Amino acid sequence: MNDLLVHALLFALLSAVIVLMSAFYSEPDDSKALRAFPRRLLFFFLGCAALTGLMLLAEHTVASVA
């Protein structure tokens, strides 16, 4: 299997665990936590994508100056 695919699947799995645990810790009711999980996971992935974009932009800017 392609290494990029393996790393993406591992990232998705660990992200789901992190978001699920945070949802259960923040919501007192388990059913509310499970309903909020997809939205929380989407926001987590969007935040990671934004951070990745900013890091790539910074890398491109610094690499082009040096």
C-alpha cells in the first residue's frame, strides 16, 4: 500500500480518537457527544488543513528568501 495512504489513514484514525475523547469529556450526555462528533471531526480536519497551509506558506516564503 502507498505510504501516503497509510499515513493518511493513521492520521484519520488517531484524529477520530482524539476528537471522540474530547467530545465525551466536554459533553455530560453521551448521546449529545455522539451527535456532535461528526461536526467536531470536520472542524478538527479543517483546522489541521489550515495549519498545514500556513506551514507550507511559511516554508515557501522562507525557502524563497534564503
